[in-house]
Amino acid sequence: MVCVDLDDPLAFALLPPPKETAEQRSAREHAEAEARETSEAIDNQIRQEKIILKKKQKATKILLLGQSESGKSAFLKSFRLQYAKDQWLEERLAWRPVIYLNLIRNAVEVLDSLQQAMSQMNKDRFTDKHRLLALRLSPLRIVLVDLEKCLGPGSQEIFPTPHLLSDPPEGCIRPHEFGIGSNNEWKSVPDELRPPTNIGSCSSSKQREADYDQVTNVLCGCKDDIKSLWQDPVVKQILSHLRSRIEDSSGFFLDDVDRIVSPDYEPADDDIVRAHLRTVGIQEHRFMMEADYGTEWIMYDFAGTRSFRGSWAAFFDDVDAIIFLAPISCFDEQLQEDQDINRLEDSLQLWRIVCSSPVLAKVQIILFLNKCDILHEKMKRGVPVRDYFPDFADQKNDTATVMRYFRRQFKNLFRSCSPQPRPLYVYFTSVVRDTKVFATVLSAVRDGVLRRHLENSRLI
């Protein structure tokens, strides 16, 4: 006889029906067994999904910070070359018009200096050759404007909003810069450069290809004149008098005219890393690191101009690491957007702000003291550091001493401003010109960031 708890209404529901036959009982027990198996299967699936979810690694989030032209975009391109090779190869040819844009801008900048000197200096110093060069290279100005229009917007940077440090003059515009529009999708090159993905875009793509072929034809026609302009001794003297070091600037290709001005030119890896496109706003870049069991890395590249720095803080939450790039070669340069501010002083002040942020107190910070190759060239020319940093005093004005001096400046700020003690990883780098050595640095950085990420996720 079965005892039933009268206070439990479910007990009645579980009782076998009255006067149940043996056949009915067998069917009922079979159905109950199937129901139990289904329920156990569902429970097991839920348990397995919880285990997988617990083990699944969240994306590694990295912020790239630093002032404008510190080398952040070159760092990203070097990273993609190492760890996103398929995407890199797909976009290789798309960089050719960007490299041509850089080359044309280089030539026009030198041409501007020549024509300015011809209008202001003793005209006997110049020959018919110089006047003929100025005339024959004038089509490059038209091609430059057309190429910027073809590639997309962003050729001028305007500073209308307040930011972290100090505001530039109202309405200040930085001319002759081309940039990538900002959004939150992967965009290493502008949409205008990408191959068409549908039939409707084929006609516009063919028109762009025709425009780019025209650019190539103009460059091929001006090739010898561009070389003559850059190699001319009088032009070299003018640039030296103006203290212009165009060869130290981003996207310099005047030494590669013979190689790249050709209808069959295909950009080399180093060309793409050197190619310059100014980042506008905030760019999100996603990588699937297959070597790290499919871990997704998300890197945020921020425009480094002073007008955009106020937007950085919104991305400080849930960050695994910050890679801060500081070009130490710019100790004798001023900011483009504010000629009263030394670039390296600005970088140190920006470093102070990042290090002192309470939100980033537990975030791993990696410092790249970048453009050491350019610093070395300045030391060979005898540019005195103490003229710009008086406390350098009478130390030896050579590359090794100056590198140690600036590393000490950044380390001291890090120790004094950090909300709590934490390690600092410092690398001397030449991101653009020493890509093979930089690949080794990237590997060390990747391993360190990944280990810290796994520790934070409690997976090791």
C-alpha cells in the first residue's frame, strides 16, 4: 500500500491511475524512463555549456596610446604582418595609391621650398634647370588634390573641441594631411581602396582603377624630374637652411623613386609599414590569434592629436594592456597643432596622465621609446639635447646616453604617478625602419600580454 502526503498536491499527480492494467503500467513506466533520459541529457548539456563558457577566453583588449605620428599605426601594421597575414596579403595592392600619395606629397613639399627660395633669394643662384623643374613638376599638385579626393575625406584636421591638455587656437587647421574616417569596424585602408564586393560597385571601382592608372602615368612622366629635384645640390642647401628633414618624416619615399614608380609596382611589406595615413578619431582592430588557441585580440588605435585625447578615457574600462608609444627623436621638434609646445615634453605630460589614472591602476603598461633610428641620425649631426632639456646638462651627447636619459625620465614619472606599485616594460624601437628586430619585440609583447590576460581570467 502506497502512503500519500495529503499536504503535497504533486503526490497525487505522481500516483499511478486507479485500476491500471499491466499493459498500461508498462507503457507509463517506459514513457517515464524516456522523460528521465531527456531531462538528464538536457541537464548534462547545460553543465557542458557552463564548463565551456567558463573556460572560454574573453577577448584581449589593448589600447594604443601616444601623440600624433608616434608610430601607432606602423605598430598595428607590423602586428598584422606577423599575426594576420591573410588580411595583410589581401590588402597589399590597395596600399599602392597611398604610397604614391606619400611620394607626391614629398615631392610637392620639396618643390614648395624651392619655389619659395626662388622668390626670396638671389635669383643668380638658380639656373634654367630649376625653373624648368618647377614648371615640369607642376602637374603633381593637381594629381595630389585629385588623389586625395579619390581616396576619401580627412585631408585636413580641425580642432574644434576641448581636450586633455590645452586647446589650440580657435579654427586651427593642420593642412596637407590625409586620414581615415573613424568608425568601430576594422579598417586598415579606406573603403575606396578595397576591391568591389558586389556588381553595383564594379563601375565605380573601374573608374578608380582608371584614376590610379592616370596617377601612375603622371608619376612615370615626372620620374626623372623628381629624382633630379631631390638630388640637386642647391635644393639640398635650401632644405638644410630651412632645417627641413623630410627624410625623417612619416611616409618618405623620395629615395625609392626608381623602384616604386612603375606600372608593375607591387608594395613590399616595408613599404606598407612606412606608408602614412593619419588616424582620425578611434579605430577598432580585431585579430584572431590562431597560435593562441583562437584568442581574439581587440586593439584600439586613438588619434593622438590634442583635440581627440578627451575621448580616450571612455575606453579605459576592462583593459588588459596599454601600449604607449613615445618618439624620443622629437626632442627638438614642436607640435604641429601648437608650435609653442615641445613634442617630447607633450609626450611626457601625456604619459603622466595615463600613468596617474586610477582606472588604469592595475593595467599592464608597455612603453615603446620609438624612432631610435632617427634619434641616432640627429646625434650624428650633433643636435644638442641640453638646448631643449637643460637638465641633460653636460652628459655625453651620444645615442646611448640620450636613450638612457629619456628612459629614466619616463620611468621616474611612472614610479611617482602610478596609484600603486606595478611593473613597467620598456622597449627601444624603430618600428618603421627595423621591422625584423621589431618582430622579435612584438613576440615578447604578445607573450607577456597573453600571460597577464590568462592570469586575470584565472585560467592559469
